[in-house]
Amino acid sequence: MNKERYKEITDRIVPKEDKLKNGITAFIIGGLIGLIGEIIVFVLEKEFNVPNKDATSIMIVILIFIASVCTALGFFDNLVSKAKAGLIVPITGFAHAMTSSMIDYKKEGLITGIGANAFKLTGSVILYGVVSAYIFGTIRYLFFGG
Amino acid sequence: MIFLYSFIFCGLVCLIGQIILDNTTFTPGHVTGLFVVIGAFLDSFGLYDKFIKWFGAGACVPITSFGHSLIHGALKAAEDKGLLGLLGGMFSLTSVGIVAAIVFGFILTMIFKARD
């Protein structure tokens, strides 16, 4: 009886705790990436006198480059399985999806492998981003005057 | 102080993503697609611009800013060229990220092999 009760309680608690842990990890890792981005922008602005818009673009390129290299070296998948949404939601997840789908299909050839599958995972982001931006943009432009 | 705001905003977006992943049957692809649409939606009221002003790079790093940049470039071009600008300016701000991801991905694919 005591054992059953114990099991009941743990069954109820363990998955919840897991979700909590996942959430906290995602929050901290995601926050750290935002912080790193802000530090890169800050350094570029203060030390190299880059204008803010360009500094943001350079920061995004740097993050994409790091994520692509980590994916190509093969340890980004492990990081994603630990950090979960913390690495998927930032732009690093976009670079990871792009590079990993290219690398996975490399052995099928340049055209039918890399070419055909490059946008396998990122295609949905680009497609729905463009379609929704076009619809919202048209509404805003026609009804609210741009 | 903007460092703390960056941390909190980017962390919160990732936390929302993780909550969706844990509690629904959505895959990471669903979540990123959903976030891009949300980003585009928020910017159609000019709200995401304010996020970027308040949270700096913390608002530029999550994938939601991809939707924001798409619609932002489109509306900027629409001011000059009307409806044609909506089509022409769509990628004007996002091309940095997309081209970087494609080029780095391709070069690295040529160099490295799949692990396994």
C-alpha cells in the first residue's frame, strides 16, 4: 500500500519536474544566446564603430557561422537534445536545420542529395514566413496605409 | 541593463517554445514555423519594432525576428513602389541570414562528412 502510494505520487510528480527542468534549461540557454548576441552587438558598436543595423546583421552572421560549424563537426545534435528549445528557437536552430539536412543527404549526390534536400527543414520557416508576411503586409498596406 | 533585458526576452521566447514542445505533439519544425508567423503578425502593428528598441539583440536572435524582418522589408519597399514593393522588398532585410546559412552550410557540407 505504502509502495503503491509512493509510486502514484512519483508518477504524478516526475514528468512535471521533467517539464520544469526542460523549461528552465530552455530559458537559461536561450537567454544566454540572446546575451551573447547583445554582447557581440555592444562590442561591435563600441570598439569598431559599426552602426547598429549593421552590427545586428554581423551578429546574426556570427551566430549562424558558429551553429553551422558545430553542426558540421557533429556535436550540435547533442547540445540540442540537452538544451532543446533554447537552441532551436534562436537563429542557431535555423542554421542547424539547414546544415544538417545538407550534410545528411550529401552521399546522395550534389543535385538529388544536397540540392533537393537543402530546404527540407527550413523550407517551412521560409514558406510560412513569406506567405504570412505577404498577407499581413498587404492588409497593413491597403487598410492602414503602410 | 540592456544585457539583462536581452537575456530575459530571448529566454522567455525559448521557454514558450519549450512549453509548446512539451505539452503538444508539435515538432521543432512546427514551433519555428509558428514563431515566424507570430513575429510577422506582431510587426504588422509595429509592436516588434518596440521589442527591438527595448530588448536589443535579445529580440533579434529568436526566429520571430525572421518574420519581423520579412514584413518590415516588404512594408519599407511598399512605401516607394506600392504593391510591387511588397513583393520586391520581402527579402531585403532577411537575405543576410538566409544567404549566410546557405553559403556556410554548403561550404561546410563540402568539407565535412555525415557523422555515423
